[in-house]
Amino acid sequence: MCVCIPCKNCDKVYAGETGRRFGTRLGEHRKEVEATCSRPTAYTRSRKLQSTTEHHKSAITDHAVQQNHVID
């Protein structure tokens, strides 16, 4: 199954593929983004620079952290 998840803040769309239920996989993406982005760290230029070297399990999380964006 092809999975398309848009970003709320820009025109980027995550396109992935899974053999699992869409709702289950989407929930996993959401949990990882929320756990990673809910840290009480101010989003500064140095934080953005640091985030470009971090890689998470999900490309969605990488985008959310690096751009300070929210998945839709």
C-alpha cells in the first residue's frame, strides 16, 4: 500500500510503502515525531544546524525536526 502524508507547513509530501495497516504505521510516525519534537528545546539556528546531522527512523521525523514543521 502506498502511503502519502502531507506536511502542514509546506508543500512536501511523504510517500512511503507499507504492507501493514495504514493507521498503525501512521500512528508510529506520529509517536516518533511527537516524542522527538516535544523536547523543551528552543528552535534556534544552532538547533536547526544540529538537527541536520540527526537521522531518525522516519523521514517524516527528520523533516519535522529539521524544518520545525508539523505533519498533517
